[in-house]
Amino acid sequence: MTGTLQVEYNGPVATILLDNERRRNAMTKNMWQQFQPILQHLADKESVKVVVVRGAGENFSAGADISDLKDILHDPDTGRHDGGHVTAGENALASFPKPTIAAVDGYCIGGGWQIAGACDIRLATDRSTFGITPAKVGIVYPLSGIERLVKLAGPATAKYLLFSGDFIPAAEAMSLGLLARVIPQASFWTEITEFAERLASRSQLSIQAMKDIVDVIAAGGYRLGETNAEWQREMAVSGEPEIGITAFLSKQTPEFKWTGRHSRLLDL
């Protein structure tokens, strides 16, 4: 079967490579199914602090592999046709506890956008192209992807993108709220590396706590007070503030220790 997900390590940064380059990294059923076990392994791996998702070669992903589409969208366990394998992979990425960066170059279309949209931060080159194209092939986009798009861009923009299936350049994608930054292609991978390493140097307690809290707020705020209280208690016993404040006062770079391995929160 063509297409796979590869994992590469560079210190505290792990990169998930969407590898189906001959087909512009179109996502096969096999590739979607690999997300959950890979992400579980990376969540458990203490040395990994940040995950970058990118495509092999010159494109992020041209979306779902059309030749594999029926199997991708069908969940044989339930008999439902609501995005089964796509939704499972997307949700595994969205719920991953550590920070995730979608590094988008070239085409980011259809299911490729679902992957990028499930990441915490989306950065793209100035030559990237985006499109959400279910109306071009007569399918209903998976609910998880529609919900995430509406939260990011609002209902009017979501309808524009979903109804038309039009391709838009990176600058327009950023203006519509789909991207955090657009970076010149010539310096893109250097900046991605530097940014990921910068996130890895920050307190992972702070990042994971604030990621959790932001996600709860975005989901409507259910259990917000309880979630915040749990993280405040974790902060109080973690030693992270003492490390950060001591380093700040002595004008040194802090060396944070928290990994989450023994945290009650990550076992809930």
C-alpha cells in the first residue's frame, strides 16, 4: 500500500512526515490509521516536547486519496459514512497534549487542511495553496473538520470555502484566520526549526496547561473552572515557577524540568 507516516527526531522536536510524495502526499486509509498509534507513542515519549507535521517534498497534502476514499470515509465497525478514519486521525492530533505545529508548503487541500486545522499552530510558506473541496467530489465533509473550520474562521468564511471549493493563496488564508504566519519559502524550514526549538525550551507545564485551558474555552467552557484549578494545583507542586523566576532574576536561561510523566492530570 502506498503512503505512510514517517517520524523523524531532532532533539526535543519530533516531525511527522506525510509521505506519499508521488501523489502530493494524498492521504490513504493506511496513513490516517497510523496517526493514533504514532501520537500515543510521542505523547508517552518524555524527550519529545514539540511535534511538527509536514509533507514530504514540495507539498503538505493534496487531501484524501480519491482512489481510497470510500474506505477512508467508511467506518466498518459502525457502518457509518461520516469520515471514520479521517475523524479518528484528526481528533487524535487535536487532542494530543503537547504543542503541535503544521508546517505547510505547497498544496494543503481537503483532508490535508483537516490535519493542519487540528494542529495548534499553522505556519505556511508564501507559495502555499489552500482549498476545502468536498463539493467538487459530492461528499459531505466530516463533521469534525466542519466544526474546527467554523471555530477558526467563523460560519460565513466556512461556508465560502466549503461551498466553492476554491483554492486560495497563503496570504488570503491568513486574512481569513486559517494561519498564524506566512513565511518566505526561502527561509521557511529554518524558521520552523527555530520556532519549534523555542517552544521546546519553554515550560511544558505552562504550554500544556494553557493548551488544555484554551481548548476547553473553545469548546464552550464546560469544566473550565475545574480544569484551571487542576492545573493551578499542578503548578504549585511542580517547581516550574521557582525555576523560571530564579533564572529571570539571575538573567540566565531557565532549564525547566516538568515532563508530565508523574502528573495526575494526564492520567484523568
